[in-house]
Amino acid sequence: MNGPEIIGAVATHLGVSVRTLHHWHQCGVAVPSGRTSGGYRTYSAGDVARLRRVLLFRDLGVPLQRIPALLEAGSAERREELERRRLELATKIRHFQGVDQEVERLLAAEEQGILISAAAQARVFGEQWDPTWTTKAREQWADSTQWAEYTERSATRTEADWHKVATSMEEVTNTLAEAKRTGTLPASERANVLAEKHREVMSEYFHCTHSMHVLLACGYVTEPGLHTHYEQAEPGLAGWLKQVIDANALFHGVDPDTAVWK
């Protein structure tokens, strides 16, 4: 700047509001050295240089009331303050870099569903696993709370984490298959316990209510991939499991015939 500038021009130049400059003036942090004939505050080159230092200290988190003393302090005191604030800034940067990575994984999970390779998915879920199942699920449920919950969990899961989930489901499926083979009847106490175990494992993906459980069970008899999964464990298991889940839902006050996704 070649000469004094009025407050509006200075505010624009520094990227702050006129109100902010008024506040700093009132607090004695940065006082303009002149006025125009019309009464507008004007800032000299020296005033603007001071304002830049105020901005730096403010952006570093120094309380406003402490800034004037720092501006008048000796070099050693200012340097000590700057070094301390820089360390704090580095800590914040690392934190926000971590947050950025979390957001990046969450966005990827929103798009892909599971953030492990196709080969890893085959290892975890078995050769019969079809990666397009998650794509189809996204197309159907992308706007739902459950998909959001699923992707939030997926964003943090490793292959080992998914392996634990898959192992739990396999164990429950095998237990269900054995229960069917040994004549366990839907609506029996044992069947209800097993239905709850199955719902608990499903809740590893998203919170699964009894009503949701009923609707998911419909897919076990209508969706080819899901139907095959249970039939391979035990012939007739898909239909039997639907009966078990329906009966358990009714036991918990949910009518399977009127179940809705909530």
C-alpha cells in the first residue's frame, strides 16, 4: 500500500470483517492511526503490518487479550510463544490428517461396501461369495440409516475383523443346521434362542430389529444366493430358518405378516 487505507479496504485486503477490525480497535489490540475527513478510520502501512501479526497470533490460538503484550514483547518471548503454538499446531494437523483418512475410508465404504480386496473377500466369506451382493445392497439401501451404519463399521474393519464376523455367522449357521437336523421346532425355546443368536450376528452389520430380521428372512427363501448359502449347510434350512425367525419375532411382539423395515 502506498498511503493510508480506509477500514473497508483493509478488511478486504486482510480477509477479515470490518466488525472484527472495530472490535480489535475497541480492545486496543490494533488501533488505526488516522481518520479521513469523513470520520472513517484509516490504517497506515505500519498499522497493517501490526494487523498481520495479530492475525497470525489469533490463528495460532493465542487469546486476544494476550496478543498486545506479545506484540510489544522481546524477541525471546515471542519466539517461545511461537514455538509452543507451532507444536500445538503440529498436533492438530496430525489429528485432522487422521480425521481426513477416516473420512476417506468412510467415503470408500459408502461406495464399495467392504474395503478389502476381492481375493480377501473370497478368503473370508468363501468361494461362493459374490462381491456384487454389496453393490446390489447399496443400490437398494444407500439412503437408509442401516446402510450408513454398515458403512461406518466397514470403514474401520480389516480382513481379520471381517473374518471374525464371518466365523460367527458360520458357527451360528452350523448350529442352526444341527438344530433342524435334530428336529428342533420353530417357536420352541431352543429355536427362539437360536433366532436371537442369528439376529445378534446380523447386528454386526447394522442394528437388526426383530421386524428387520423377519424381512431379511424373506430373502433367505427368495434370493438365489442367500437361499443357496443356507441350503448348502442343510437342505431345507432356508425355509425352516424363516419359520424360526418369524416365530421368534411373534414371541417378541412383532407380527411377521405386518413387519416393516424399522
